[in-house]
Amino acid sequence: MFIRRRRGWELPESAATPQHWVLNRRALMGAGAALLPSAALAQRRGEMPPGPPLPPHERNPRYVAGRELSPEADVTSYNNFYEFGTSKSIWRAARRMPVRPWTLRVDGMVANPREFDIDDLIRLMPIEERVYRLRCVEAWAMTVPWTGFELSALMRLVEPQAGARYVTFTTATIPGVMPGLRQSWYPWPHVEGCTIEEAANELTFMPIGLFGQPLPQQNGGPVRVVFPWKYGFKSGKSLVRISFTDTRPDTFWPVIQGQEYGFWANVNPEVAHPRWSQATERLLGSGERVPTQLFNGYGEFVAGLYTNLQDERLWA
Ligand code: MTE
């Protein structure tokens, strides 16, 4: 008898058409037949839905971006996600990544290591919307409404041990849908990291949504991390593991090119990248150039994290 062993990334037959996809299609049918072709086309292209509707939640007024929101169409079609390729146009490829079922493991130096089904985790966490600026090291920037939860809320659940000093964030590796993984010179999986103090900072946020919708795969769905005061490459996408450790992790970009990219990567207009200035940034959508701000304008929340770290390369 031929027994087919299913690889980890393959969905069982029963999950091939997740219920929320069917529900979404029903909703679309209700909304009018004119909408049907695009949903049908997306399904034919092998695109997977980014997840069920978000739970009800409100915008937190404490975080004011001071800029207009970037156009959603640009935010969801101009992306860095090297697992899907090195161009900015990977959104369609990324949409083929199945994001249900999805497990996030939280482990290492914690009192309560846990494996969360993503929907259980969403039910457990205090969900809110925050408008943050994101500054890519390549000198483009966007302003977006993320839906998600503070990493500190998850930390309270798993209780890091006293000796835990760093947190690592590991992105999924799914060879069947991620052509970029064939570029074997990159140190897959994509691992990012921060100190435990940075992880506990109120700004460190775990988005599960964007513009009020489930977080699209190209933007890191079903769950990613963002540090709005650091260059965007620190914000690991499509996470499967968060681990607490006493050792500083080797993270993706410093391993590839340590001269140009460091562990801390805090935004600083005065410290140029070796190949370009960081003094200004280009806004996604309008293309307008505006001055870059120290800590991407979030100094009041985070400057205190770095007062005793003058010997570190805090900005590159
Ligand atoms: N995470 C993974 N796993 N792989 C990546 O290539 N690119 C990073 C970051 N997270 C990247 C990643 C970079 S360089 C940036 S600027 C942001 O994602 C871009 O996020 P966005 O596509 O949602 O704008």
C-alpha cells in the first residue's frame, strides 16, 4: 500500500478550504455578484485567506503617528519578505502561504513554555489597534494601523525566568511556498532578536491585523513583531517561535553583512548606512521625502533603554 507521508507544511485535505474562506465567499456573494470573480481568481491562483475576521477592538489613542496613513494598496504590495524572493513584488507569492492552522511556540527560559494555536492566542490577548510609523533601513517609510497585542502581555503569561536576557523571533520556513529558501546562502530561518528590556517596552507590538483586516501574509501574517523605533528589518514576519535566552542571538542581517547591519538597528538620521544617507526617508504612496527622526520619533518611550550602552553599536 502506498502511504503518503505528509510534510509539515502540507495541509490535510480537510483543511484545504478553511471554513472562514467559505464564509468569506458567502459574504462576498451576499455583497454582490460583481465581487465574485476576484475571489474566485484568487482561489484559482492558489492564494490562501489571511485568517478569520479580527475580534472587535479599538484604536489606542496613546500612540499618535503625526502623519497620514500610507495607502493600503501600497503597504500590501510593496514588501520585503526574502523567503518569497528579493524583489518588492512578492505579495502574490506570499498569499499562497497557508496561515491556518498555525502554531506559535513560546519557550526557552520561561516558567510556562507554551504552544499556542494562533486563534487561541488571539482570544487570550488584549487586542487593540495602534498607528505606528515604520522606517525601513532602505530609507522608505510607512504609517499603518496595526491590530495586535503588546509583547509584554504574552510575557506575563509565560513568565520569563530571572536569567533571561534576550528574546529571539523565528520566522516559518515552508519550502513548498517559499521559493526564496532555495537561496541557500541566506542563513534561514530568519531569526531576529532584542533584549528582554526592549521586548518588555510598551511599544513592542505583535500585529495580527493591518487596516482592520487579518494581517496579510506578505506583511507577516498571521503574526509578526514590530519595534517602531528600530529599522524595519528587526520586525520578523510570520513567526513560529519566540524564545527567551541568556545569550545574544545571531540575527539574520548581521550574519549576512555585519559591516552594514547590526543587532540594535535603532533609527538615527545622523548615522549613515555605509552606502546611503539615513537623513531623510521616502513616504510610501506620496513619494514625499521627509526628515528622519532619532528613534523614528519614539525617543520618549525608548531612549532610556540605551543610557548604559554607549559602547554598543546602537544605530547601524
Ligand atoms: N521578516 C522576514 N521573515 N523576512 C524578511 O525578509 N524583511 C524585513 C521585515 N521582516 C523581512 C522580515 C524588512 S527589511 C522590512 S523593512 C519589513 O519586514 C517590511 O515589512 P512590510 O513588508 O510589512 O512593510
